[in-house]
Amino acid sequence: MATQAHSLSYAGCNFLRQRLVLSTLSGRPVKIRRIRARDDNPGLRDFEASFIRLLDKLTNGSRIEINQTGTTLYYQPGLLYGGSVEHDCSVLRGIGYYLEALLCLAPFMKHPLKIVLRGVTNDQVDPSVDVLKATALPLLKQFGIDGESFELKILRRGMPPGGGGEVLFSCPVRKVLKPVQLTDPGKIKRIRGMAYSVRVSPQMANRIVDSARSILNKFIPDIYIYTDHMKGVNSGKSPGFGLSLVAETTNGTFLSAELASNPQGQGAAVLPEDLGRNCAKLLLEEIYRGGCVDSTNQSLVLLLMTLGQQDVSKVLLGPLSPYTIEFLRHLKSFFQVMFKIETKPCGEELKGGDKVLMTCVGIGFSNLSKTLK
């Protein structure tokens, strides 16, 4: 078993999810102190506790110790078990908060994962289930994670503050990951979108579509934005509407942007026209930043490259987000992997913002869930 000497120590509540996910994959225990120690309401929040409970359901033999005030957490990971799981997520954060971690862990389970998550499917903080379905799943397929049982389905939509959404995610198990060379993003060939509305007039979705198209039609003709109006029990507990847009390139890169209306009773009312226009502008900004992976999935692609076979993987990214920069530091702590980072200023070949070429050699991580170390 891992001794205390091998455990990593951190302070503060930032990047808690990253640390726990990497701890689970690397098998290194982690101790996190001073979680919101000076806050009026110290300790772990409800959504973080829910995330720790989810990890406990997915693993076998994890040891989790939390002190009385919730300001110190010790986590010794067990083996990733998988199987059929149901989990009620906290409505303070979207289901995307939990799904992002599951996308990192699911391929390395002992049994294929089939999980039902309940909570908020679309909010203003976390990536929505629509965007993860459109961008993260194709990315995992590049690494050889694919099969009939690989799917992400929205059974019910749920908006904050009430939630009430339901999502089914199933993922096959892989022993090793393929190395990737994603260096040419290609040109944008089509834009797809999903305008959804729950517990408001179905006309809202149509108004969003018209306003988004008024901007995007100037650039490309192949645009199709679906409308999704769920009724009755499938529409969750709170009213709301929103839009997620995904641009696909000739080389199979997906860049996304999304916006959701303010939660019921919070902030000013949002006009569907403004929301549609702003979301279209966000997509254009994401296309300008460019790269072969959009900014929501940067940390996911870097993790999969690190865990790949002992071969060189390369990926071209747009400007790194602060979250990704911290993730690179964590990859060095947990896996001793360092990336070669080359900046590619925008010139003749590369349009848009400055790009970063990330190169690393995988650690040859293999799914050893059936054998004991």
C-alpha cells in the first residue's frame, strides 16, 4: 500500500476536483488542508461533498477522512470499479461538473460504467451536457475509446435552481489509449446547435435560433440549430432557456460555446434575442482562439495524452486557460510528466489568436484493474 510519504499535500479549496481525479488514477493519496478555513461558512461545500460521494461509489476500498469542520480532507484512492451507478448531484453545480471527472475516469474502470446522474443539466457555470456530448465524446474516440455502449443521453432537462434533470452516461473500458497527433485544426465547415426551453413558451427557442443565425449566416451557409422543448415531467423543476453551439471543422475538430438564461429569481431577465446573439459571438471568439480542442476540454486532452502509450502525442491548443495551467502543474506532481510547450504565433498558416503546441510522451498507463500491484 502507498505509505504516508507518497501522499501529496495541498491547501485551499481550488482545483479540488483535479486533485481527487489525478489521485484516483495515479493511486497516490492526497491530503488537502485549510479548505475555506477563513470563510464565514468553512469547509467543504455541498457539491464537493456530493463529488466525493460519487468517487466513493465508483471505487472499491477508498479511504476518505474529513475532519469535523470539513476543512481537512484525506483521500486514499481505491480501485476503480465501475458498473451500474446512480447518483443525485448537488443542484448548486451542473451535472457537467461531475461528468468532466467521469470522462477522465470511465475508460479505466474494472467494469464498463453505466451511470445515471440527476440534477442540473444546463447552468451558467459548468459545461452543459449538450456541449460535452458534442465535443468531449468525439475527443475520446480519437484516443480509441469507442463502441456501441459509448453514449451520453439527456433523459430530462433541469435548470437551476430546482434541477430535476436526468442524464445517462455509459462508457466502455480500455486497456491502453492510442497516442494522437492533433496539429491541424482544419477549416470550419458547419455549425450545429441546440436551443432548448423548459417551462417557458416554446417560441423562446425559435427566437434564440433566429437571432443566432442573424450573426452566423454572414460567415457560413451550413448552419442548423435544433430546438428542444421538453414538456411535463421531463422539463425539470425550474423555467429557463439557453443555446449551445458547436462548430465542426474539416478535420473533425469541435469548438463550442453556450449560454443559459439567469436562474429563476436571480438577476435581470434575459431576452432570448440577446442570448442568441451573445452566444453566436462567443462561438466566433472560440473559433478565433482556435486549436484542435476547445477551451472546455483542454485539461481532458492533456490527461489522455499523459496516460497514453509510451509514444509521442501532440496537440495544438488555443491560449491555455488558468484551469489548464494549474492542471499541468498537477500532472507533474502526480505523474512526473512535463509537456514541451511551443508557441505558434498566428501567421500565414494559422489564423486567429496565438496557438500553443503541446507535446509529451505518454507514461504507458494501462488499466490493471484485474491484477493487484
